[in-house]
Amino acid sequence: MELQVLGCSGGIGAGNRTTSLRLGENMVIDAGTGLADLSLAELARIDHVFLTHAHLDHIACLPLLLDTVAPVRTTPVTVHASQSALDTLQRHIFNWQVWPDFTQIPHPDRGLLRYEVMERGDTCTLGGLALTALPVLHTVPAVAYHIDSGNASVVFSGDTDDHAPFWQAVSVIDNLQTLIIETAFADHEAALARASRHLTPQRLLAALKALPGGLDIRITHLKPFDHDLIMRELTGQAGPDLQLKRLEQGDVIHF
């Protein structure tokens, strides 16, 4: 299986795109601004959107995706997310004020948008992949995703603070190949990171000590003005057994 990074920054500007990861041709995890770089044909093939949570940088292009592909689709786009996240979408986005309610368009019985509840611990099997929602700690209800191809697994943290249940869930995945883990703030922003439930280099490195060596670890969701500083702090404090790389837009991970 192939995971393509469409966007992975904690902000915009200077070519940065916010979070969206494509799995094969018809699935994406999160719908940040990176989604907008796909062609019209590629957008039309997206059948499933898995959301980690409902913050704007992770859903920004979802309303525009539906509006764009509406003329050429005959089946709905299914959004998989927690009940809390789906309620937020329905109440605050697809409410006829911010955006039309695509669960009712083009017809109440044939809406282009379909909701599928996916809570922590739930698994969805599609296209040869098993996607399992893992627990994380953020300012709103959120999940990570464990994506298992049968040959190997990738874990994508989404947005999270240090959270023991997340690390416990990751530690028991016997075929884990790649961990995509957020580190949004540099160490000098530790107070802000705690308040907004994000990781810093120092706190991430402490948590990684509990995992086995040899993992492919990719750092995501870095705030644009501190991209380089965050990576310097991570690599400068990491031991010899940790190989950390910044996740880059355009990366392709095979697993």
C-alpha cells in the first residue's frame, strides 16, 4: 500500500499545506489544505475521508471537496469520525450558513455526504487496509489512526499531547514500520503546547524511550516559523538509536 503526503504542516504560507494523507486512490486521512493540490479527476475518486478531529486545519478542504465533485459523483463521500466530530461538522459547517448541508444535496434521500461514526477502538476495513482509531489527547475529542496493510503498519498520531493510552496502543503493534507523530511547538513554547495539547521535542523524546528501536519516525504538524528549530531540537537531543525525519509534503510511504 502507498501513503502519499498531501499536506503535513501546522500552518500555511511559503508552500506549506495543512494535514491530508492519501491512501491509494480513494481514501484520505484528514482534509486540510493539502487536499487542494489534487487534480479534479483525483478529487472525484475520493470515496472515504477519515478525520482525526474537527479542527479547521484538518477539515478546511472537506466542504470545498464536496462542492467540487458534486457534478460528477453518483455515490456519496463517506466521512468517518467520532460522533463528536461529526456533530461539529453538522452543527457548525454543513448548516446552510457556513456551507450547504451536503447530506441533503442533491436530494434528501441521496445526499453527497454520508457520516459514519468511528470511535476509539473501532476498525474499518477497506481496500485491503484495516484502519483502527487509537486514543489521543487533544483540546477536542480526537483519534490517531493505525493503518495495517497486512504486511506492515503505519500509525498517524493526528494532534495529541503526551498520552499514555496512545503509547500503550502503539507499543503492542507487532508489525509497526512507520510512526508519523506530531511535534507542533519548539521547547521554548512548552506552556503553549500544554495549553493547546500538542507535543514539544523534549516531551516527544521522553515518550519515545518506551518504543523499540529501528522504527521509521516522521515528524509532522510543525509550526511554519519554527520548522527548523523543532528539528534541530529533536535531532540534537535524540540518542543514536532514534532516526527522526521531518515528514515532507510529497513524501510517499510504502507499507
